[in-house]
Amino acid sequence: MENVKALLNTSVADAKSSLECQLRSNPHLALSDAQLALDFMDSQDATGAAHKSRRAMLLTIVNKARKELSH
């Protein structure tokens, strides 16, 4: 859960960089962390421009991880 808190409490660019690095080394963990962050945002009903870009980035990471894991 600490990874998820860090993803939500840092800039979108930093979170993206961290997740992309994680995606290369451990796609399962990247998928899990990105999905948990999305679920948390949904449970908090997060809205706004910053959240919109964070949500889009997290969805991109989820999709990339699923694609990586399907191979």
C-alpha cells in the first residue's frame, strides 16, 4: 500500500516514471500498484484536471502491463 500512496502523493510525471521502471522489471507489481491506485481514486471519487491526467497515466500502465503479461 505504501507504493500506492507514493504514486498518489507525487507528481504525475514522477509516478509515471516509477511505474514505467517497475513495468520493465516487474510487470505484475506495476499492474497491481496501478490498479490499486485507480481503485483508491475511484473510491475517493477523485475529480479534477490533475486527477484526470493521473487516471489516464494509470490506465496506460495497466494496459501496458496486461499486454506484457499476455506474451
